[in-house]
Amino acid sequence: MKILTGNDLKTGDVIWWTGLDWSRFVKDATDVGDKGEAILHREEAARRVNSPYIISAEQTDDGPRPGHIKDRVRALGPTVRPDLTLKPADPDAGEWVI
């Protein structure tokens, strides 16, 4: 599975391509298959995303899980402050990163 990620130009938030728009939540990301490069160029040219790139992911029951730890950290939020992550009440959130 291939998904797109980047940063929101207005807020700097990590965002994920949903197939129609961008979301702050990796669970909303969709597989772009071989269309990733075309979507990347279109979205970057429209100035909706900063530094977009394609990553490998695996589909889980909770949605896509980025294949590389760097992108799992980006998906969750700061690891030094679990209370500021996108899943602050989830006691198992840290296990998702590793």
C-alpha cells in the first residue's frame, strides 16, 4: 500500500491524502497505487501541501500504518509529550509507533 503525506501550508500539521482532500489523521489515508506521483505534483502545484511524499504502509483494522518509524511518529504526534498526541487518551498509542 502507498499513501501520501506532507505538511499543511497554513498550520504546519502533518496531513494525509484521503483520496479527495487532506486529513490530520492517518486512519483517513487511502492507497494511491501508481497514481501517487501525479497526485503529489497536482496538490503541490495547487499549494495545498508542503513537501508531499509517498510512503509505504500496511492496512490494519484501524486504518493504514506507515511502514517506517519516522512516519509513524509523524502520524501520532510528539513522543516526548503523549498528552499532545492525536491519541492522548490511548494508553497503547506508544506501542503503535514501535
